[in-house]
Amino acid sequence: MIKTALTAIAAAGLALAVPAAAQQVVPVTFAKGKSAATLTGSIKGDQDRSYTIDARAGQTLTVTLKATKGSVEMNVYAPGNDTAISLGSTDPYKFTTVLPTTGRYKVQVYQMRASARRGETANYTLTIGVTGSAAKASTDALVPGTKYNATADISCTTS
């Protein structure tokens, strides 16, 4: 009886783990001296795969997606944001932008709903590049000889 219960619990745990495999996250790093990486992948049905890349504000992010079998599109997300800065419906295969913030960006590759519902498999090549230097921190200069960032003459009168 206990063995049957443990087997049922283990089977339920495996069944719950299957949907988590449908959404995979792959961290992207560049080879030494390189500013881009080309990755290949395959997704089936409603699977999607997210690629994460760390970059700084002021750098340029370029993402290119090419389907080698089937049909794929991509979304690009800024750090900590659930709203895409590039939607597959408008920029499905190439996206370039100067990054507004520093952090971990996400590129999500997925199939269109009709292909996903049919359980089709799509193969693709994804190239992610980050170029340029980060934006320099703003410095607010001090007025020479003072501890202040600004000075002004103010007229005073007595009433």
C-alpha cells in the first residue's frame, strides 16, 4: 500500500515537471574577444525558449532570428519588464536598439499559435550581439572653489 502511494506521488511529481520543461531559459555569454554569439535551437508545439543576456545602458543590442525549419518569432524584454520592447508581430526576425537600462535582457523564441497547436517542430538560428560601450555616468560639476553645484544672486528688499 505504501509502495503504491509513493509510486503515485512520484508519478504526479513527474507529470507536474513536464510543463516546466516547455519554457527553457538559456544564459548567453560571448567567447573571449567576441561581441556576439550564434545559437541554434529547436522547439516543438507550445514550447518557447528564452535567452538572457547581461548588458549596460548605452550599448547596442542586435538580435537576428532565422528559421531553418518551420516558423518562429521572437520577443525582446528589458530587465524587470513584462512588456516587450520588440514584439514578434512587428519585428519577427531582426531587432536593434540602444539599450535604455543596465541589466538582464531576455529574448524569447516561440512558434505562432497555429503551428504550436498542431504540435509542429521549428528549428532556428539566433544571433545575439552587444556592441559599444556603456553610457557614462552623469556627473554634476561643482562650482569652482565651492561645495555647491550652482550659485545665484538673489535680490533682497525690506518691506
